[in-house]
Amino acid sequence: MVVKQLRNSSNAEKAHVVQTDNSDNVLDVRDLQTVFETQDGTVHAVNNISFSLKSGELLGVVGESGSGKSVSMMSLLKLLPMPPAKILSGEVIFEGHDLLQASEDELRSLRGGDIGFIFQDPMTSLNPVFTVGFQLMEPLRIHMGMNKKQAQIRAVELLELVGIPSAGDRLKDFPHQFSGGMRQRVMIAIALACDPKVLIADEPTTALDVTVQAQIIELVKGLREKLGMAIVWITHDLGVVAGIADRVAVMYGGQIVEYADVDRLYEDPRHPYTRALLKTLPADEGLRMERLVSIPGQAPNLKGPLIACPFAPRCEDVHERCWSANPPLFEVGSGQKSACWLEADEKAGAA
């Protein structure tokens, strides 16, 4: 299988302190719920998601467009416009502090500092009227207290780190003078500027050609090994996640429907949506498929709380209970969880 090939290949007062016994976790997200208030009603974009992230670990967050991947991760640092967005509940524990209770000044010191964020589109994320050097040096001066000369030296080092040739000469260039792949490398350099403990990468290879995608993926893998940071990699591409992730969270309808170690997820997917996604991946080279596999139906309408299983209208294994209640995440062994009533039925049958 292609999947198997990829697998082998400021001192302000702190926010509310939360006691946790998960000392190995650099980030703990618990029951996060985010909505958007619109003229047409309340959109329940993120529905009680929970996950943890260990130091040096890479968590892949996958799902089709509209599943809540980006909104979930932007909620962690309150990067969404409020209103219309509103975080109803949850905790985001970073170094013993709940970020959802933090002030704007506290969050500003974290964004681009201890927590880096790579956005989807480097052309719109980079300011077109400022040079790349200025945009690289700004976080170094704000978060690291460097003077202009120190920041300039570090900026050159960062551009070299992400593989941009003639880095010293490129500091005076503007974003439009870089190719798409090079702009994405600049975005990665900015995100890495202050040696973050957590890096959130929101579909960093979107809109890049296949060759450049591979280069960016290899770059991030190398930087992770070199710097030891924890990474959340958001993508719709299960094939990419297979080659880089330690654990995977599969999202659908604004919630996590499956959560597992990467090898276990691909070898024994338990949720019907995960199995359907895996079927959409290309087969081995040399095997001809008569027709590409796709998932019939459409993503759920999230205007209103989820009462039934969000995947029920598209699920091949749907039964009566799926239409009356939204299943929680059930433990299915070896750290794997699945939000499917079939798991409850199997446990009841085995009891």
C-alpha cells in the first residue's frame, strides 16, 4: 500500500493555574466547544474535542473540508474573530495554565513565542508591504528582546535553516519576490523564530505542487528531529499523515471521531468514516482501479447541536441508534478511541 510506503519512508500575571497529573504533556485540550453566531443561526463548529500532545510528538489532525480542523486549532490561541466566533467551554492547558482564561496580552506573548503557527496560505499570511527580513526580525525583537543587529543575524540563520539560498541577500526582498514554496519556507522560519515548544501547522502544503510538498514535509520532519518541538499537523491528506505522525485525530462534524497511534489507525481503523477515508487513497503502483473511490453524500449541517451521529447519513453501517444519539469516544484498546455505537454494541455482546 502507498500508506505503508509512506510510514516507512512579558512577566504579566499568569492565567488561571490548572493542576494536572499529565506531566509529560506539553498541551492538554479538554472539551473544547466553539460556535459561530450568524444571521442564519448558531453554527456548532467545534463540539467538545479533547486531545493531548507530548513534547517532541507529532499529532496529525485529519478530515475533509468543513470538519473543524482549522477552527479547533485557531480556538486554542483565540485567533478567531470574536464575534462572530465564541468559545463556549473547555480548557487549553499549556505549562499548567488555561489559555482560554488568559488575557490578550498573555496570549500575545505566547503567539509566535512558545507556540508557533503556520497558516494555510503564505501569500495572504505574509504582509505584502513589509520585507521578509522585517517580518522575520519583528518576533525576535518583541519576544526575544534582540536588538536590530542580533535579530538580523538570527533571521539569516532561520532562512538558512529552512533551505533558502543566499539568505542574507533575501532579507530585503518582499513576499511577491518569492515562489510559493519559498514563501511557505519563510512562514516556517517565522513560526520557528522564537524556538517554540509547540508548532501548529495548518495545511502547510496546500496549493503547492507535489515536488514542493515533499520538500516542505521533509523540512518539517528534519526540523522536528533537530529542535525537538511538538507539532500539530492539520491536513485532509491521510497519505501525508502516514509518513510523519505519531498519533492521529480524525475529525468529522466538528468532533473527533477516532484517535489512535498512527500505525494502529492504518492497520485497524475502527470508525466507519476513517475506513471510508482510507479507501479513497490510491492503491499500489501497478494496480489499476476502474474507478476512484469516494464517500457519497455531503458533510453535516452544523447549524444546531449534534443530536444524532454526524456520519449517519453517509455511513454503510448505520442502524437505528445512530439516528437518536451522538456517540461518545469509546476506548477500543491500545490507546485507540472511536465514536461509534458499533463499539458499544460489540462491548455489550462480549459482556
